[in-house]
Amino acid sequence: MRQTALRYSRQIALALALAISGAGLAHAQDIAARANQTAYGGRIGVPLKQGDFVYLPSGSTVTAWDYRTPEAPRLAGDTRRQPLPGIISSIASRGRYLYAGWRRQDGTSGLAIYSLLDPARPRLVDGGTLRKNAAAEDISAIAIDGDFLYAFDNARGLVVHSLADPLYPRAIRVVEGGPADVVGISGGRIFTSARTMIDDTLLQVFDNSRKNFPKRVTSANLDGFENFRLQFAWPLAVGFGLSVNLYYLPPWGGAPLLWGSAAPGEALFNGFVAGDKAYGFGASGVSVWSLRLPVRRVGRADFANAFAAETTAVQGQFGWVATSTDQLALFDTGKTASPRLASVVDTLGGADVRDAALIDRSLVLLQNGYGLSAADDADLTPTGRFDADLPKAKQARAFEDMAVDGRRAYLAAWGYGLIIADLSNPSAPRELGRLPAEFSSAIAGKGRQVYLGTATNGGSVTSVDVSNPARPVVRDAVAVDTRVARLQLAGRFLFAATAPDAAGGPPGGLRIFDVGNPSQIREVGRYSDDCEFASDLALSDDARTVHLRCSSGLHILDVSQPSRPVRVGFYAAGGGDRAIALGSGSVFVATGGSVEEVDIRNPRRPTLLNRYQLPAEARRLRVMPGHRLFVFTGTGGLQIIKL
């Protein structure tokens, strides 16, 4: 009897699990296929406050932050082990469910559902990959009002879904509408803003008095420089950009009315509206603006990463700001004209992590927007960071590549040049020296020499003596007639993956330089057969074989004679993704939104072993200790695949 009851209880539990998921076997298999894949960070979405928690979408995951103590928020949980197939564009909640719209570069899109039964630990119950009745093609944002979910689809318009069954959103109607990045609902209206392909800012208002049949009543393209971002406090909209602009949105529709404007004296990259004030974020910090005419500055606050404000959210007197420099800040606007910075936490992974190195048990991560972050190798909990002292503008930073030699990290910042960091304490990197070398995007180094490569305004290779890191010295610089995409150093030879500098220019491929005398760089070998565009390379341990990622696929080259590289093997792989990494008897090739593991034990006959799906194209691959492959996808975050 007990065994029968136990068998029935297991059957009931399984049935309940499938019913709750709404996914059936196909979705269960989709989730299981990603069981050995964890994800961290990626492009930051708009935070969502519900109850005691703030949910932050980033890349293919959602993170839950506990704000019961606003001055000391803590990480409560995340969905790192349940990454979505694409990048989350927007989230919204209703009751105990959280919904996420996602999309991939290949044009697929979906609507995922998480359970908030435990609000501290969102759990994916439906990834949305096989959902047909949701009719999604390219979801840019979602919002919920009552029993209806609205998906702003770049390909189709505004898709209205019924949430009569919250586990099965049902598409019931498509109405005219454009893309959306920011969405608000108030007073029977839906209002949105989005950047357009021509750098305008699209403002839309929908009459939502009939929730199942919204109707667009306002559609206006605003100057995208004057209004880089729009935020709403119905019936007002505030534009943040080269001006602070106050618009009135007529409830009956029609064009927005510009009520007032003020010049901030700097570019404001984002902001939020709380009460009768607007809070703008620029290089100098936070500026506060009265929305009582005339629009004027009434206060300010310090926030070092205000220039990197990516998304914002408001609830009552509190405003949250998520930055592209991996911080989630909370501002209390309730007591004075100047907001109080209540708390700042470092977010997981990184909004645009580019590379990694393991020092002791700490991960050192190259962050495109500011320099380095340090994290625990086991769970990527942030343990420290290094913010390079550079101008507060994204284009003046842009850390593209990193070379680690012992306890030093050499960073290539496209907007500046070379930054040298000491990793003696990996949780607290510190600068040792720097060298201006604008447009540096590739780097390699060991011992006394570092080599920089450029791919902007013509390619080049520069040798830098770093024996005194406080005073690096250029020893030689040579122009290259191709763009330098990646560098790798082995003994006296420097290997470069290159691409054409311009249409009709010399083909790229592999370039080999003799740097035995760093003061006299000499090109000694070149390979470009069926490889006009090369983006990455991986050297064998004995430096006799180069695995070159070309637009046509993987080229395996014998470089035992550097002056005469010879192809010994080839594996066809589509273009798009551009990264490669060498494993043990295999090579990992990024291609078409996935990573393929290729057996190269017989280099003349490479064969496919495994394929791993990604939410976005891979920019770099790195095989790490612990049988792990780190996949850096930029907007899709860091994907860690257990091998």
C-alpha cells in the first residue's frame, strides 16, 4: 500500500510540475539541454519593483534583490542556471508570475514565464521557445494592465495577450504600434518611447480604456539628441539629452506639446521623474529639475557613474538606476531638492564583460565600460573592482582586450590606449602605469614587452617596453594594411588575425611578425587563402600550429616555418560569430549564435563533437580551469559551459 501511494504521489507531483510549467515535454527538454550552462550579466534592462524585491533583467537572466533594508540591499536569487535562449528585452509581473520578453539576433523571439511563489528566487516554468499562440517575432518591450499583456513587437506592432490563464498567454489581437524601450501605464493610457534607426526618439500614446483593444492616439518622432531618453509621469513626458524638455501629452491624442525646456550644460544620458521633479544623469553627476514652469535646475547630487545610467525605474519617492558600469543605485528623493544616494550594489557578471583570467581563486573580468571587476570563482559574487581614471564617456573607455602575465594585467582601451594593472591582490586591482595609444583593440604580452594592435583608421602593431610599468616606452610601431583583430605571442613571433581595412583593400588572414628585436618589428609570413576575413586565432602549446577563425570556417595551419604557413586542415563554419579557443584535442568555434566543439586529433579531418546554443553571438571564447568554457557574448552576458 505504501509503495502504491508513493508511486501515485510521484505521478501527481510530475503532473503538477508539467501543469505548472505549461511547457510540456518539449520545454522540459529545452531547459534540460542548457543544464550544464550558467549565465551571468549582459545588457541591462529596466528594473522592476514588486513587494520587497527589485528584479533586474540582464542578458538572458533575471536577478532578485532584497530591498527590505533599502540602505543595505542584498542579492536574494537569480536564474543563472535557467538562461533564456535570447536576450531579455523587458519584464513585467502579475500576481505570482514574472513575464520576460526575449529575442535573438537570428530573428526568433519569445515570452518566458517565471514563478514568484518564492519571490526571492524566480524559477523558470516556461521558456517560451515553442510558444505559437503568443505570436511573437521581435519583442522589444512588454507591459501588463489587469488581465492583459502587451508585447511591443518590432515586426508586427502591439500584440495584445489575454492572461485569463496566466500560464498560457493567448494572443488575441494585433494593433498598429511601433517599437518601445520604455513603457508606462496610467490613467487609461499606455505611453512608450524608443530609439529609432535614424536616431530619433519615438513617442507613442495608446488609449487603453478598452484594455483588450488599445488604440494609438499619439505617434511623434522627437529630436534624438535633444531627447536621448524619455521618461513619463502621466500626462507629462520628460526628455533627457542636450536639453531637459517637458512635454504635455493631450489625453485625446495628437502631437505632444512642448511646455518648457532648459539647457543642462552637458549631455544627459538618462533620468527619471519623481513627484514634481526630474532627475537627469550626466558626466558631472545627477542634476535635479523643477517641472513647475519655468523648467529650471533646483539641485544636484554626486554619483560617479551617472554618465553610465542605462535604465531607470521609480516607485514613490525612490528611484533605481542600473548602469552599464555594473551598479544598481537607489536614490531617495523624498526629503530635499537634492536626492540622497541610499545604496549602491555591484551587479553580477557585467553588462559587457570581454575576457577573464583566474588568479588564485578569484576571477578577474575585463569590463568594457570601466576596467576590471573581481569575483568569486565559484559563483561570480563581486569582490572588488578597478575603475580606470578616464573621461566619463563610453567612447573614451571601451576596454576591448586584456593580456595577463603573472600578477599583471595589460588592458587595451580603444578610447585611450594601454592601462597596466597590478593583480597582487586580485580583489583590489590597482593601476601601475599607462600609455596613450588611441584605438588599441588587441593586445599580447609577456615579460618586458607588450604588443598593441589597432583596427581603426588603419591597422598597426606597436611594441611597448613595460619593464618599468610606471613609465612604459614605445620601442617600435609599424603600419599594417589590414585591421588587427587579435594578437598572440609565442617566443620571438607575434601572430595576428586580421581583416581588410576597407572594401577592396588587401585581404586579411594570418600575419606573422618577428619581434625578436622589439625595436624592429618585421613581418615574416602571411596566409590568406580562402581567408579574407580572420577574427581570432589559437596557438598550440608548441606554437607549431595556428587555429585560425576565418569567415569561411576553421583553418588549421602548420607554422613550423613562420615564413611559409601551410594549411593542413579545414572545418566549414558560417560567419557572424568570430571567436575560437583551443581545448584538449578539440577546438571551440563560435558560429551562428552557437559554439561548436570540433575534434582535431586528426587535424586533416576535423569533425563535430558538440554544439552549444547561445543567446547572442560570441565575441570571445576562453577555456578555463575546472573543465569550463567561458563564452563572452556582450549583450547576452557571460555563458559558462561545463565541459
